[in-house]
Amino acid sequence: QVQLVESGGGLVQAGGSLRLSCTPSGSRFSIDAMGWYRQAPGKQRELVAVVTSAGLPTYRDSVKGRFTIYRDNAKNTGNAKNTGYLQMNNLKPEDTAVYYCNVIARVGVQGPLNYWGQGTQVTVSS
């Protein structure tokens, strides 16, 4: 099993910035990809950004140029080396949602499985 701990959400004015973090923990796991999803009230959960194990990012169009997804420095040890971030700049009210970290990970010899964080609220005021 892989557990995900998220942090960094909050309330910010339009044009402001927030950085979300996601730290996986567990034993004998490797991460194929890490992504961030969001879900606004009354809407479906949508993919915001994803980064592969090779460090290649993909973004939804509405956040391109404003959001950056990246993984932690490879020099870190333990769980820190697997921590991922979503840097969000020039936030807009329409970015308001609960943001969920998602990883596709392999535990031991098992095939890849999806794991989800608990979610963190991001609220952008106009």
C-alpha cells in the first residue's frame, strides 16, 4: 500500500500563489506517475497536471503557463525524494476546488495501481 499526505491548500486572492505538496509513504514502492486532480462543487473531478517518472509534465489547457508540477530533488532520501509539488501562480476564482494528489505506483511485484490523497481545499477569492 501507498499512503499519500497532502498539504498546502488555503485561501488566496485572485492573482496569488499557492504550492501544494504530496508525500507518498509505504514500503517497496515505485512511482510511475504523479498527478493532481481537482473537483469543484457540482462538477466532475478533472485532471489538472501529471508528471511521469521521467519528469515529463502534462497540463490541462486552462492552467498552462500558470501551474507547474514537479518532483522533489533526487538528492533527498527516504520519502522526501518522492514528494511532488504543484506550484500554482496567478490563481483565478475558477481554480477553486478540492485538489487531490494521485499516484500510479507499483508495490513489490504488483502491477501499477492508483492511489489517492485525502484532498486539500483551494479557495480563490475575487
